[in-house]
Amino acid sequence: MNGKTTALLIIDTQFDFCNPKGTLYVPGAENDVERIAQLIANFGEHINQIFVTLDTHRVLDIAHPLFWEDPNGNTVAPFTLITSSAVKAGKWTPRYDKEYVLSYLEKLEHEGEFKHFIWPEHCLIGSRGAALDDTILDAILAWTHRTGTDYKAIIKGTNPLTEHFGIFRAQVPIPADEETALDQSLISELEAFDEIIIVGEARSHCVATSIKQILIYAPALVQKVKVLTDCMSDVTGWGHLADPIFSEAEEKGIVFKTSKDIFTTS
């Protein structure tokens, strides 16, 4: 490794995403975590720090069903698309913070971010679904005991009034809540390393958005980042969301490898 310092950044490898019994299971994620765990076991001596991010939500979240209702007062089903025009027309109504929610949707649409979809309740605070996948946790604990270096956890998504796909910033930051703002301290921590390896779930959403945020807000990281394509999977039917982001990232210098060649080739 020629004395390089390396950080492994593991995005949202939690039960609800990685286990087939999870509420928002990402097909293929159970195999991804096996490969990530194997990487840590085989090459842990080359990893100076492990960061794990944890998607963490309340039940009454802007992207959860119970937050919304249709004209008959029925709770909105998961995977429903909510647009500002549909809200204005009365097709869908937020049960909470109505004026804010409409302005949120308009801002989201104006900025060209992901459209607002309703997800199944997932990664609820304190729930099994929010916990790290056992395979990942076991691998990280073994690495910590072996190296004497503790892993670092970053919690995101606790504010129920904004989505928080990317690990560096909420989709629409809320001025009064620092947790939703650009996480400059995390960026600074990562800048201290020569190499940043990114893995995790889901490629189509949280991984892709995190990479997009690096391109926009943390250009100093671009030449350091290596994305392991065999250690992430898409939410079914949504891979197209990530494709243009990954293409732009590669054009700008982010490297794409696999867990098999990251520590065996230059």
C-alpha cells in the first residue's frame, strides 16, 4: 500500500436494507455485505479507519405512509409518488406541517433532486431494522479488536421533515437543524486520508447521492475515492437514477473497482 492511509466508508448496511426480512430489502445486499466483510477480514491491516453511516428515521417521517392521506383520509401506500402539483390539487395531503411540506416539495422539484416517493417504514429509531447487518457488525468488531481502532458511526435522517439520502447533507437542509446541514466535519475527516473506499446500500439512492454530494461539496475528495461496484446493489427498478451520477463521477476522476482488485492492483 506504499504507506497510504485508507478509510473504508460503509453506507447504510442495515438490517432493513440488507436482510431479506427487512422492510426495504435491497435484492443482492446480503451478498454485498458478505463481500464487504471478506474485504475487512482479508485486508483489514490496510484499513486505517472504518466509517459506518446509519439511516435513522421516525415513524412520522415525510417519506413514510402515515405522514400522508388521500381525500378519503386513507394512509398513502408505499412507493406512491407525491408531487407538489398533486398536493395543490388535493390528491394527497400531508397530515403535518402542511405549508412547509408544500414548499419542501417545490424546492425539491426546482433543484432537480429525486422525486418524492413514499417508502415503507424503515430504519426506525431503536428498531432492529436500524441496526447494522450482523455480518457487517461482526466483521467491524473483529477489525476493531484486531487493530485497536474503533469504528466511527454517522447517523442521518432523524429529522422527519426532509429526506437524507446522501451522507453529507439532507436533500433539503432545515436551517434550524444542524444535522441536516452539510457535514463539513465528516468531509474534513475524510480529507485526511489518501484513499477513501466506498461501499454500501443502496447504489441507486444513498450511495449515488453521496457520490453526487462529493462532486458538488467536497471536490478535494474526488481523486481519493474508489467505489467498489460489487459491494452495492440497486433498489429494484431504480438503477437508472445512479447511472448518470456514476458516469459523471468517473469522468471527474473517481475510480470504480471491485473488492477483488482494490488491494491487489495499483
